[in-house]
Amino acid sequence: MESGCCSCEKGREPTEQELLARLDEVLDDYAGKAGALIPVLQIAQGLFGYLPETALKRIAERLGKSYSEVAGVVGFYSFFTTVPRGRHLIRVCLGTACYVRGGKQVLDTFKSELKIDVGETTPDRLFTLEVARCFGACGLAPAIMIDEDVHHRVKPVKVRELLAPYRADAKAEVA
Amino acid sequence: MDKVRSHFLVCAGGGCVASGALEFAAALRSAIDKQGLAEEIKVVETGCLGPCAAGPVAVVYPDGTFYQKLKAADAAEIVEQHLLKGRPVERLLYKKPAGDEAVPALGKLSFFKDQVKIVLRNCGLIDPTRIEEYLARDGYLALAKALTEMTPEQVIEEVKKSGIRGRGGAGFPTGLKWAFARKAQGPRKYVLCNADEGDPGAFMDRSVLEGDPHSVIEAMAIAAYAVGAAQGFVYVRAEYPLAVKRLGIAIDQARQRGLLGAKILGTDFSFDLEIRMGSGAFVCGEETALMTSIEGNRGEPRPRPPFPAVKGLWGMPSLLNNVETYAAIPMIILKGGDWYASYGTEKSKGTKVFALAGAVNNTGLVEVPIGMSLGEIVYDVGGGIPGGKKFKAAQVGGPSGGCIPREHLNVPMDYETLQELGAIMGSGGLIVMDEDACMVDVARFFLEFVQDESCGKCVPCRIGTKRMLEILERICRGEGVEGDVERLVALGNRIKDTALCGLGQSAPNPVLSTIRHFRHEYDAHIRAKRCVAGVCPELVRAPCQNACPAGVDVPGYVSLTGEKRYAEALRLHRERNPLTAVCARVCFHTCEDKCRRSTLDAPVSIRGVKRYLADQEVTVQLPEVRDNPENAARKIAVIGAGPAGLSCAYFLARLGYRPTVFEAEPKPGGMLVQAIPAYRLPREIVEREVRMIERLGVDIQTGQRLGRDFTLPGLRQQGYEAVFLGVGAPKGARLGIPGEQAEGVAEALTFLKRYNLGGAGRVGGRVVVIGGGNAAIDAARTALRLGADTVTVLYRRTRGEMPAYGEEIEEAEREGVTIRELVAPEEILVRDGKVAGVRSRKMVLGPYDRSGRRRPQPAEEAPFVVEADQVIAAIGQVLEPSEFVDGLGLKLTRQGYVEADPLTGATSIPWLFAGGDAAVGPSSVAEAVGAGERAAVGIDRFLTGEMHAFWRAEAPAAVPFDPNADPAPFPRAPMRMLPVERRKGTFQEVELTFTEGAALQEARRCLRCDYRECK
Amino acid sequence: MGDKIQSVAELKALAAKAREELEIRGAPKATVINVHMGTCGIAAGARDVLACLAAELEAAGVRDVTLRQSGCAGLCSQEPMLTLTDKNGTQFRYGKLDSARVREIVREHVVGGTAVANYLIRL
């Protein structure tokens, strides 16, 4: 299944209407099949990148289920998200070495800098913030990971500096 | 040339793909094209080969060459050297973890040698995306056999005969399950495959789906035929996209080939299969929850009965097995149930796949006959623990399982034994933990996981595990209170009895099993606020300090030394340990074992820095003493002037007491002056620190032996209010073999003491030392210095297991001592009343014993004689307390030492305290110093009812630290040694101090783990 | 991708064919032939020898031989060379090979069981 990061595709992002049309095609295939709800939700999340309310309502209607039942299923599984995920994943290590060397303060700085909590995504969908256990970089604690890159000895004052290149890239793209 | 002459199998399992296997395969293909070998060499991407830690890995056939840690940049060299010229590229061959020896071929690796691959038979051998390769390995022949030669009942009978049990967790007999599903009535039936492998640490199902998906499809078709189903579902976790993809390809191929669908192989049997993906809910691995999830609902479990075999998916009879169970089925049908049952134990048949992870050299997937011992799996297949650390426990069975400690390394890994030990086979996750793992933290981790994943439907699981987690969290924070362990046990048992589903019922297991096997760690957290493993952040200031038995502020004095502030550094050291200069020479430095710098290069040479520091002291400085006339008036006796007694007296004196120390020998110092030779610890060093203690107001009376010159009741009559017993374990254990009484046989402690205290000791000819501890090595090196022609040490276990200090063993060998491992004495041969030799036997390693080491057993070879003129026995030390405690009712431990509270030194007699070797058996100087300090605090509290240990207050770091600076780039400095040729015949100190430059550099290597960001 | 398999016999025939392809991944056969492929060997034509050998073995229907290559044997003057290890573990080293010699070695030694004395290198 595709990760559904449609916005990364070259060219124009598909509009919500177009995405809903694609969802309808999927629903044509699945309507009437037993146990269709979860596969449909998975495909929808692939299309939209998350599960917006409009999509959930459409799914409920077409599969003949109540909205609350659909929302209940969405809420049960951690794979489903009703908020968009960010383009970059920031993981702050809170393993022992990192914790005692100020990993917690680093995490707090990311929270206030990005104005989000752990597990959330920034409104511009650029960053998602998560907590991780040991990456094996204890000698150079505290450590964080942004996507695949490990950064050692991160200080709260360095957080903004770390984010800068990602923000600059995003700006350049818009321009 | 049009014949393919070589197959290059690149592992494309999840682990290897993550480390770049696909990039390597692409580079390999292009290099092969460049050399024009495309027609001759076939590159195949296979499923998981097993040793994930070495990934990406590859095997080259026909020679079976095994490559590891491949990078795209290596491809050209391999093609040119190996594929063209036939010379395997040495540097990329798989290396044995223990050394640098390269292992050329797959079959020779111990990792593969002891495995029996049934479930994993095709993983790593075939291309999972080509059905032809599965067919070449007898694929779908089992289905053909079942459909054309067997009735459904015969199929079930064969599965029953095999004895296979569910490999997903509970271990229910598979044949029985199939029989129930066959018997159940319903308009439709389903066969389901549980591939929602959620236990952290287990990934065998993923590997089978990625590496051999057809085996599962074939098995499900067989199962459908046996129970009478026409439709199947495979429920795969969303986290396994590659498995989903490969299974999807395989299903398509099977359909195209008519192996799924209507009228399979021209018979009347029809069966089709669909994939359903999970959505990130651990509880969906539970069978009833899995079915509700396939139905499209919240994956909550439902009560059983009715069991799925009767009322399962959409209310229809359903058969559910996991991936590993299914993968074994084709072989069982093809080769027969009896063949499968020939592996394993009486009650647990066949093989089991374990996912080896954690502190073990060969992490990865291993398939072994059930019943192989844990030790064999960890050490023989797994290659042992990295960095030579000690095995502490294995966590088996994931969040529903438990821990198996060192004492049980020899138990067979079967369903019954694991259950007895409080663990479960579960899905086969096997996480190896070394001494760096905190068992309370491990329990907390698993409970946090379960608490996160609890679906919330039933109260015991939702609320009960939450309460348990809260208790564990406070214990880890150092806020645990007495009774917490009992509360955990009570809660855990209640949840076990009342939770709705398997997840909840087994959730307390990791906690209950760690309490059962590691109760002392819970107690240490709760009572001493100490995390021995150095894991729990709130209890550990710096790992080195935490590891020091005396609690010395290591980063503090090391960084002060680095700033040349020697007086302050010494003072800081003596806050917790008076014997700075002594320990600078003889300490076992457990601090260095935990030094975090080792994750960068090598630990800081802490003892080396301390040695330099101690050598800078010109006049001994006195520590802070709080005078207290009231205390000074009270009489306290300390018996024994060894490190424990000296330390106890030192700390009592700092509280204003004036204790009297009674020492049996003519010189104070205990083992420091009686056993440890002067070439390791010059006597003036000991004398200096003893004098420092005396100057605090401690009165040391020598030549006063307990039981001979005074008695405990006598001390009480003289008005001593409290007594500290620090008499050590001064008696050498007897060999217990014939000839022990002959002239020329000595016991090591006596031998060492005679020379060290008396200065006498004639040694000549051939000396044989029996034993492998520090006393053995000290005796051997002393004998050499006293004129022995040859010195041979006989040790019944392996050299690596010798308890003596590694550096001392190396020095002994350099000086000319011969060490013969795996040799045990059977008799001292006597000629004319004198020693003539030692009749000995070669030993081989047997099964694991309760100390977690392989027990030596006599080899079959005939015994041989090691000729000797003198024999020194150094096989252990004991305490003979009967000499002085008779009639007092003092409680002893099982090993015959004095039972004392490790936190306060209190014994079963209120006024009597004990510590050091007398309480715990032969141990280190630092242990004794720590025990002395705790007993001093205990005695003070006994006398005053209050706590006054002002030195325990944590001082903020005295040396500034720049957390942004890069770590000092110097490598660990080696200690300087006296040249070997200058050691013979003298007792001059062997180890020399650092130069100032080296010492300062070494001190600056410290990463300053004590440093904290401002709160 | 092939057609539907209609019967067990068809399945077994397919399996037999597929098995040939995978034979190379099994244990080494009773007889092993090593072609020495050092730089000198390759310069002297070892690659042609290897190709020729493979083709001859195939043509003769020989199935119980594992064909391997290894590095320089240290006798550059005799290249191209091969070493044949028979099922008893006895080693035979042939030198100065060309396609005619290879053909003869396959016919006489591999199939016939008699070493071709003329081409053996005696040490």
C-alpha cells in the first residue's frame, strides 16, 4: 500500500473533490462485501494521507453504517489518523543516557518551537513529533532523529538551527 | 557460455533491506553485466537468512561462500575477485564474533550448524517471488498428496501424529484444533492465518511471509481440505508492507497456476485466499479480536466459549493458526507426522523458531529442535554475549512471557519447562539481557506496552495493569515503599484470574517472573534507592559512580584531576572511600565496565587516573570529621583491620566516635597485607592510609584474636555498645583429594601470609598451583619471585572463566607462569612423604550449571601426571564462625557466612553488625569498603536513632563542563609496566604510574555523565 | 508465468524441471572440477576453458559434477589449468588446456573414469 503522501508528487496536488471521486470508485468495488470497512479505510488513508471527516462520512454512507460506528473503528486502531501527518518525522530519544543528559528538555523545546505535543503534526504538515527509545548513540547523548538522520548532543538552543534547513526547503518549494 | 554456473543469493529479508541489500543487489547486477557474466551468474533476492546483525548478507553457490555487511561499493570487487577469478573476498567473509577468524562457508558457521530448518527450510534459499523455485523445493506436492492420496481424516491424523502445537503463543495441539473444526457444523467454514505478529522482538512470521509465502498458502489449502473450508483469510499487520506485497504476489501466482481457485489440480477441491491488513492494534493478535477485526469492527476480544472452531468468523466454524504453525504443515504431510515428531522432546515435538535479540552476538532468526537448552541457544547458536559481559536473563515470550535467569541456562526450551519457570514459549521472542539490564525497568517496559495496547474492554486489564504500572514507575523513580512488591504480586494474580482475554491474563507475567527471579533488584530499588544495573535515571547520577560498591563520585574526582586540582580530587574520593591509594592499585574497577565512553571507543582508565592522583599526595590529608563528645564517650569495637573494618572505623570516627579495632595478626590491613603481594601493593601505601585512619582517633590493637584473646560476650561485659564483625573469610578451602597432607602441599592464603607477614618462604623446583582466582595468581607470581624454576596453574574450567583479574593473568603469563585450563587434580602423588606430582585429568565442558557456566566433566582420556615439588591449593576461602559465635544464636547464610542486612550490616543480634568477606564471602576491596561504610551508618543509627552520614549528600559537580564541546579525541592510555626481566627475584611494584600528560589527557576523556542541564 | 496446472503429474514434471535450475544450491557433488582463474589463467584462456567445460559436461549429460573456479595454482607456465577431485578425494591436475583437451578429459576421465595421463601435471 502506498504511503499516500500525495503532496510529494510532482505537479499539482489533487483536490479534495478528485480524491473523493477516487474514493467513490473504491467504494463501488467494496460496497456490499462483508468486512469491507477496514480495507476501505486503509485505502482512503492512502489516498488522503489521513482520514478527513468528509471521507469518513462518505464511507459511512456508502457502506450503510452509522458515522459513529466508523469513527469508533477509526479511533480503535493506531494506524488510522484523522489529522494529517507531517512530511518530516522528528523522534527525540528518551533512553536512559539521553534522558539524564537533557533529552526531556530537548523534547520540551521541540514542543514549544513547533507548538505541538508528542504524536501531533504541525498545521503546515511539515513536522510530526514523536518520542523514541535508544538509538544506540548513548556516548553522544542526547540524540534525536529527523527522518533517517541522527543528530548527537542536541541542545535546546540548537533546536531551531536543526529545523532551519527543512523549513528552508519547504519555503523554496512554495516559491 | 550459456550455462548458469553460479547463483548469488542476496538476502532481501526486512532487516537486510533496511541495511541496504537492494542497493547492493543492484550494484552487483551492474558489475556482473560490466564483466559480461550475466549469462553465467544468477542473482537471486531471497527471504531472510537469519543472522540479521551481520546484514546485508549473501550466499554464493555452488561453494556456499557467506558474505556479510555488504555495501554497494563492494560489488565490483566481489565480481572481479570472486566471480571471475574464484577468490572469495576475505575481508567481507562472515567473522566469528569471538575473533577475527573468517568463516568461508555457510555450513561451517556455528550459527547454522546446530539449527534444524523445517519452517525456515526455504527462507534464504529461494526467490520468494518465483513460484517455480518453490516448486523445485517440493512445493505443493504436499497439497497434491493430501488431495489425491489422503482423506481429510487422514490429513488430520498425520497432523495429530506430528505432535505440533500452536506456535503463536498458547501451544494448543494443532491436530486437535483441526479435528474440532472438521467436526463443527455450519453452512460455511473458514481457515484463517494469524500473521498479526505483534510481540516486540518476534519477527519469524514476517520472515516466513517474506521469504517463503507459498508454504503458508499451501498449508492453508491443506487445512481447508482437512476441515472442509473453501475460503481463507490471512490477517497481516500493517507494519509488514513487504510481507503483504510478497504474499500478494504469491497468491496471484498460485491462482494463475490453478493452485488456488476452483478445482485445484483437477480435483473437486476449491479454495481461495484473501489478505486482510491489520491497522496497528496489538490486541488483534488475540484470536477472537482478530476475527472481529476481519469482520470490520473494533478489534475487541469476545469471551470464549464459544471457541472459534465452533463459532468464529461471521459466526461460522473457523480454523485459526499462525504463520509458523502453517509453514511446518507441508513437510509434515510430505514426510509424515512421525518424521516431524522425531525432533523435540517427549511432550513438545518438532522445531521452534526463536527471534534472538538483545545482548547476543548473532541476533536473528534461529530454528532449533524444541528442548535445546537456553545456554546452547544463547552461546552456541547465538555466539554468546558481546563484550564478554555476563548473561543475566533471557526474556522469553514477549509481553505475555517472563524472564529466565542464569541459574536456568541448562533448562530445555520446551512448553512445560518454560511454564514452570513462569515464562511461556509465546511466539518465540528471545531477548538476551546482560548485566546492564535492570529487571525492574524491563518489567516496567513490558507493562507500559500492555497498558498502551489494552483494548479497554475489561476492567482488570484496563485498570489493573494501570495500577501495576504506577507502582513500577514509582519504584523506578526511587519512590517505592515497603509492601510494593507484595501489592504487585496480589494485583498481578488477580488480573491473571479475571481478565477477559489472553492478553490481559498474561499481562502480569513479566512482572511476576522478574519478582520471582530478581526480587533482590526490586528490594535494592525500594530500600537502598539503588539500581544496580545503572538504568533507572532518577537513581543513577553517573553509571560509573553507580557501579562503584563504595559509591565514589568518579566523574567528580576524575574531572578534578583533569584540572590538576589534586587535593580536592583526593578529598572527594575519600568522602566515600578512605583507601584511595590502595584502591588505585588493587581495585577491580567495576566503574570502568559501565563507563559510557566505551560506546565511543574504550572506557576511561579510571583506576589509572586514580593511581596518578594518589601518587600526587605528599602529606596525607584528613577528611572532614564532626567532633561529637557524646559519641566519643561510647565504646564501639571493630573486629578485624581489613578493608571492611578499617572503613567502618574511619566512617565512625568521622561521626565523632572513637572505635577500637582488634586485629589478630601483628599488622593491620587484613588481606591487603596478608594475601596481596607487595609487587601489586607496596606495604608503605597501606601503612600510610592506616595511619591516616588512626589519626582520626581510631585505636588499632594488633595481636588480638577473637576467640583466643577475647570473646564477643566479653566485649559486651567491658561496655562495648556495638560491635562490627569484619573478620573476613580467612581459611583456605581444602582440596579434598588423596595426598593433601603430604609435605610440600600448602594452601594459598597460608603460603602468601607466611611470606607477606613473616618474610619467610622457601620455594624451589617445580610449583603447581591449583585454582583460578586471584589468590592462585598471586601465589603463582609470588612463587616465581621466590625462586621457583617453573610455575604451572591448573584450572578446571576455561581460561576465560578464571575469576582472577584478567590483567593479572596476563602479567603472570608474561612473567613465565604456565596456565593449563580444563585440568582437574585427582590425587597428589607422594614419594617418601613428599609431593612428587599431581595426577590430573583433562576436562571437557558439559551442560550449564546454576552459575550459568558450563560444568567441567572428566574427559575420556587417561589421567596424566604434572610433576611437582610443591603444590599450592587456591580453590576458595571459607569462614569458620563456630570459633566465636557458638552459643550466641547468630544466624548464618546457607554458605556459612554471617547473615547481615546489606543496607545496614545489622545481624540477627541487635548490637552486632557485620560486613565484608565475613558476610558475603570472598569479594573485592571496594565491596568491603562500601560494606564498612554502611555498617558505620547502621551502627550510628542503632545508637542514636538518627541518620548523620553527611558525606552521602550529593555535591554538585565542581568542575565546569561544556556540553557542546566534542569529546576529547584521545584513545585510552595503557598503563606502564615494569619490564618483565626486572621483575624476577624482586617484589618491586610492577604497575607504574602515568606521566602527568597522559593522566590529564585520560581524565579529560571523561564524558561527564554527572553533568545535568539546569533544571 | 505458465498455465494452470491440471494434474499432479503435471505438477511433478514442472517440479523436476525447476529442480534442475536450483541444483547449484545443493551440497557439492561427488566430483569437483576447479578451473584456476588467476590473472595468468585468464590471460591464457581459462574463461574459454570454463565455458567449454560447462558445455561439454552438459552435452555428455553429466550431472554429478560441481564446477568451480579458484585462484592461481602457482604454476603459471601450465595455465590454463584445472584440478579434478574425484569421489575418493584424489586430486588430478591437468594443464595447458584447450577445447580439445577439455573434451578428452570429460570423455575419458569424467565419463570413462580413467585419467588422461598425457595431460596430467606431475609434481
